Amino acid sequence: MTVFFVRSTIHSILVILYLYSVGCSSNDETIVENRSNLGIPFSLDEFSNQLIDSNGQSVSTNSIAGKTLGIYFSAHWCPPCRTFTPKLVEFRDQNSEDFEVVFVSSDGSQEEQFKYMKEAEMKWLTLPNGSKTGSLLSEKFDVKGIPTLVIISCDGKVLTTNGRGEITSKPDSAMSKWNNSSS
């Protein structure tokens, strides 16, 4: 019994370390990096009037119209997500006049989702946990793993599926790059 427990614990630690080092995904950063200006159309109507704020209150898509949008696929249980989320919170807060985030959670429940949002100080919008809309967006943008941040221009053009990489490597120039790409 003790040998089994030790082996299981070591295996779990190795899996966590591996996921932390490579992310909770099968995404190859070089492939993701090349997925820019994809020409995939996007409309705020795709949120199907399901947007809610960090308190669970319904929010109109009018509140994000005219902004560059980041659709953030993430979960609390994912170590790379917990590493990137504070960077995204800071980026969003510094650019809140022109940029908004919509969180698509892979957490196990609505309670876990809101706990993560509160803990990480995510003051942005979200879709209900496990919503069909979230699944459809994941399929549409070919999300292979998390964290993934899809950037959409204010006119509905998908600019990149590698917003995470762009915010991580060049947070000071990401907004201007996206604004120039959408022109």
C-alpha cells in the first residue's frame, strides 16, 4: 500500500511539473504564433445573450461593442493558466477603455469558475460554465489547449489565436499591433 501511494504521488508530481512546463495543451507555440489575421468572422451575437459579469449578473454585448476583444479559454486547475492570468488582468486593466476580456472557463463548476475569477481579480465578462456557446467558440477557434487567448478586432476580425504569447512577450506593444492589424 505504501509503495503504491509513493509511486502515485511521484507520478502526480511529475505530471503537474510537465503540465506546468509545457502548458495544459497540445499547442505548439510555433504553430500558434503563425495563426494571425485568420479571416475568421466574429459577431458579438455569437455570445447568444449569455454574457455575465464576475458577480453572475447578465450583461449586454453593447458594453463591449467597439472594443478589441480577448476571448480567454482558461481554468483554475491549469498551472500555466494561473501563471498567465495575472498578466492578462494587468494588461486588461491598463487597456480597459479599448480592450475587454470574455472568459470561457474549463473549470468543473460555476462555483469553481467564480472562485477563480475572484481569486485572480478578473473583473471582466464570462460565459456560464459549461455553456454550449463556450463549446462552440472553442470549436470555431480550434482551441487545442489552455490557456488560449483569441484576439478579435472591434470590427469582428480574428487577429490572432496567440494573444497569450503576444501579451507575455510584448505587453507594451500588443494593443498597438492589434489596432494596426485591424486597419
